Amino acid sequence: MTEPSPTEASPTEFSPTDAFAFRVDATDGPARTGAITMPRGVIRTPAFMPVGTAATVKAMYPDQVRALGADVVLGNTYHLMLRPGPERMARLGGLHRFMGWEGPILTDSGGFQVMSLASLRKLDEKGVTFRSHVDGSAHHMSPERSIEIQGLLGSDIQMQLDECVRLPAEPAEVERAMRLSLRWAERCRVAFGTQPGKAMFGIVQGGDVPALRVESAQALVALDLKGYAIGGLAVGEPQAVMLAMIETVEPHLPRAKPRYLMGVGTPDDLMRSVARGVDMFDCVMPTRAGRHGLAYTRHGRINLRNARHAEDTRPLDETSSCPAARDYSRAYLHHLVRSDEILGMMLLTWNNLAYYQDLMAGMRRAIAGGRLADFSGETREAWARAEAERAAGA
Amino acid sequence: MTEPSPTEASPTEFSPTDAFAFRVDATDGPARTGAITMPRGVIRTPAFMPVGTAATVKAMYPDQVRALGADVVLGNTYHLMLRPGPERMARLGGLHRFMGWEGPILTDSGGFQVMSLASLRKLDEKGVTFRSHVDGSAHHMSPERSIEIQGLLGSDIQMQLDECVRLPAEPAEVERAMRLSLRWAERCRVAFGTQPGKAMFGIVQGGDVPALRVESAQALVALDLKGYAIGGLAVGEPQAVMLAMIETVEPHLPRAKPRYLMGVGTPDDLMRSVARGVDMFDCVMPTRAGRHGLAYTRHGRINLRNARHAEDTRPLDETSSCPAARDYSRAYLHHLVRSDEILGMMLLTWNNLAYYQDLMAGMRRAIAGGRLADFSGETREAWARAEAERAAGA
């Protein structure tokens, strides 16, 4: 799983450069494989970014995350601005040093978590005012302050502040938020300025309204940003809607720039989105599921809490190169999960991130070989076969 | 910290044998250093046994525990009999395979946790009846059943069932419990029978009453067991009482057999008890403290929750060979502890177990060199110096 692949260049074969650059090495339909190069390292794409919310990928040592093949991790600006605080983080030498991660870090703008976690939110043209969910302290975040905070954290890829609307929503509301996000993108672009080797990405909004999505994409492309995210998806809509929105937006995004689908998703979501031209992903799913007894594997999603595993001496995946998948029985994992043991969370998180990185590496190889559809089909078939066996055994 | 010492034999220089054997290699006053050899490996003494309550040393991968220099871990019979259950554990191949620990395992009898954790306890000559704290199910544990369970778990060193009285207690109550424990020791000895390569230890009781302690020790020695534990200490009494009881008992224990002080203790407790002839220890302190933001270090005990660490870029101990002690700033550990992050528990547990194993290795070398008093004095001085500095800085 973490072994170098014969058909994929290893990150050391690419030289990180002083500049932020993106290169497509091969395509397979809309799907692409390539690399982002930047001073802190190379991000092989399509890439899955483990989420390191509060300066830690939960229940993982940083060197484990790296060893699994993750080239970049995500930090959450909202959490880090509250604790330890951006000015303090800067005094401590920045997020990379703080959390012991030397590779590239992407930070979100903080806006999404403000809207989902903070209390007493007030949003207007200037930005958003809110109270911390940690200690109730009052904060204001403008587009300029979001970029300033991300700079203080030392982030390599920074995201514009945007407003993300939960679906379903009224088209008028979606349109208002999309236009506000566009105006904020311009202000973030000015605030970011020119930072050699770093990048700021814009975020396409527009909910489930194709015309708004296209308008948002075109307006952002006109700003000539370093990369483009598709935001406001995986917020309650069916997978088909999400995929349709990707298909709507993709033709309007420049081929020479990376595309990042925010907050997505399941392994199936990743495969279907890569097939539609997405280069980067982040999601709490593998880490959060790991803390709740769920394993993502070659054999589908396995709920270790289920009593059927109590005497199952098989590992999660005997062919994996990840010790968590290979060296512990399902019976033991079941016991750890049932007993609320930290080691259960550690092992399942490790397994899940390994599986996600393995899936990304498999897709990169498949795209390079022009056989992404076969790879995805075989992967899905293996899940379905194992799940049918489990259902028959129940 | 985990590096081989020039003056100490590495475990591979000892051959594990088919038989359970104990050898004293050097003494320094009452203190001794040596080794227990048995089929599953060699335990260098004095030894600290990390506690693996529910088949896991909490927040640690098994190979980390081994790499720190732990030769043996402790399993809790009470927890394991409730979950996953002894018969199930036997079907799964035993505790070693279950938890991925190939070295020796010592199990307690279950009695202590029954009295501290279970509800609706009823204790009589036959044993103890109780309800599980997990699901309320009814259980009975006799001396014979305790040994049977420990056998089903596959334990290498098994403990007699005893009754442990919390101090302070009435002498009559202490005496009653001590005599019951002696009768149970005889029954456990019969139940254990002869098991090549395995051992059953008796437990000296008698609270804080010297005459009872001596009587208990002498009666147990008459049973010719493989090793002797001192139980019923570190249960609320001052350290001076504990040390006095060790001094009372020690002359009555055979020099050719290992002595195990149960449930002890702080690093200072360990040094003072080793100086009084104890060979083995177990305690939840390093692991439990690690989950509560406390670090044991060469610089004394450090409470990472304290705000003074918020901008302290120093590691816990830059000279340690343990990555948790060396590669992360106190500011980062403070942040993780304040944020209730699992990684904080992982790193502090790792640090603490490393420090405990380092302390044991240091004591073994010091005894071999006839300089245990100097070693202990210097260690205590370093703690005091650092603690005085912290107090002055506050």
C-alpha cells in the first residue's frame, strides 16, 4: 500500500521548486494525473489530503501520515485561530514546525467551520462575526483576515473566504451566497498578493444550480488564480447531484490548474470525481470513521462494532502493507472498539488513511495506464462481492 | 533511552529456556539485578511492567512498548474475563496472539479490580460474587476459577486470588483478609499444579501491621512458590509506611526468587523500593498520567495543561531517544492536551513509559556498578533542580 509503484514516479523524482507549479502527466478521459510542485514538496495528483483539524491528523503520528503516501495535509483555520491562535502560531514558527509536518499544508478559510460550529454568527458584506465554540470569545473574520491568518499559520495553499450554503436551498439564497463569495474571492486575491511558492485557490459556489455554477467558475477563472476548488458539495445532496455539478463546472476550469473538490468523500465519491477531472480531495471520513469503529478496506466498509467479528481471526486485509490492516485480527479490533480503547481508534484511523492513500495511488497508476474505468470497476466489484458475502453470512 | 547499555546484558544474550528461572547477577545492598528466563523471553530485573488492562497498553502500539525496553506486560484478569471472556480468548489463541505481544505476560488474579470496579460484591470463603461494571452480568470467582481464567488467557506469570484491604483499616480486618488470602494461596497452588515454563506467585498481605506481614510472608514461603508479590500497598497509606512494610517483609522472602511490588508507583517509589530489594513493578501511573496531560521526565513531573507551556518551544527532554520526548515542543503538547487530542495522550503515554523503562535500565546498570545510591540521588537532584526552576519561573 505504501510501496513505490513501478508505473508512478516517486515524489523524490520531482524536484520541488521555488515556484508553485502544476503539471498534468497523463489523462484518461477527463481524469488527469500529474503533480503540484512547490518549495515544501511535491503533491502527486489526484491527491487525498488527510485532515489535520487542530494541528494533528487525529490519532496518528505525523511520520505515519507521511509514510502512508500523503504528500499534503489540511489544517482548519477556524480551529487554529481559536487555539493556539494565529499570532501565537507565528511566534512558534508556524504550523509546519508546530505539528511536525514538513510537507505542504493546505488551509481552508475558516468560513465553513464558522457556519457549522460557532455560535451567534452574523454574516454581512464585510465578513462574519461569531463566538468561539471553545470559550465563547467574540471574533470577526473578513476575507482579508482569513488570508492574514492563513499566512500567519504558514499555509502553502490558502483558500478564499466563501459562504457555503447547505442543500437543499432556495436558488435565490444560493445565488446571493455565490455572488458574495465571488466578491470575497477578489478581496482575498488582493490580500494574498504575490507570494512566491505559495498559492491561493478560489472556490466555485452555486449550489445545485448549473447556471450559477458556470457563472461562478467563469468569474473566478477571470481572476487567474493558482487553483480552483469546487465548494458547497457533499452538504446533504445526493451523489448524483454532486457528480452533475462537477460535470457542469469542469469544462469551465482551466486544464493547466489543479481542481480541488472540498470535503469529499467516500471511496466511491473519490473514484467518480477523479473520473470527472478532480485532482485534490480532503475529507474527515477516514479519520472520523476510524474513531467510530468503521474500516474502509478492499473488502468494502466493515463495521467492527458488529458482533459477527467477535471471533473472526482474519485481519482487515492480509494483502495490505499497512500493519493496522494486516497484523491485527478483526476479533481484536472488535474488542478494542467495544471497549472504547484508544488503540482501536489508532488502528482503524491508520487503516482507513492507508486505504484512501492506496486508492489514490491506484487511480494515479490507472490513469497513467489509461485504464481508470477498469480499475474503478474492479474496485467496486471487490467491495460488492465482499459485502454480499457478509450479508449472506448474517 | 532504548539504546543498549554498555554495562547491561541485552535480552538476546540470555537464552529463554523451557523452565521458569530467576537469576541474580549483582547486588547493591538489598537491591538486586538479574533476569527471569522463561519460554516466551527474558525479563531483565528490576523490571517495570506496563499495564495492558483490556489487552492493550492504552494509546500504544505493541511494538512501541517492546521497543521501549519493556520485557513483560501485565493483563487484568477482571477486564479480560468480562470482555472478550476467557473461553473466547482461548478459542482465539490466547492473549499473546490476541494483542500482538509475543513476550511474557503477567496477569493479576482479578480480585483487586472486582473489589474496586464491580458492583454488588459478596465475598466469602469460597470466593467473590459480583456484577460486571460493563453489562451488569453476574459472575463468581473462586481461587480455582481465577487460576483457570489466567490459564485460558495463556498467562505466563499468574497471581493467586487474594483479598486486598484499603488502608487505613482495623488490624482485625487486615488479619482476617490476610488469613483468607493465605488459604486461597494454597487452593491456587493446587489449581495451578505444575506448568513447565510458567509460574504462579503468592501475594503477601497484612496491611500496615508488621507481625501480620511477616506471618503472611513466612506461610507463603512454606508453599514454595515461584515468586512472591507484596500486595495491599499503595492503597492510600503514606510512602513511609509502604517502604517500612517492604523492609519488614524483605528479610523473610527467599533471595533466589523474584519479588513483585504490586501497583507501585511513582518514579521515586520505584527507586526507593528497588533499593529495598524489589524486582518487579506494575502501575497504571505512566499510562494514566499520560492520558491526563502529565509527563514524567528527567526534569521531574510536568503538567502540560499548565498555561506556562503555551509558548515553550523546548521538547520534554532533548537528550531522550524517545521521539515523543525529543521531537515535539512543550507548546505543541500543551495545545494537544488543551484540545483533548488523542495524539496528546499517545505522545505523553509514550514519553512516560519511555521514562519509566529508562529509569529501570538506569537502576539495573547502577546496581551492576554498585552505585545505586548515587544514581538515585542524582536522579532526585535533577528533578528537584528543574522543579525549583519551574517554581521560580511561575
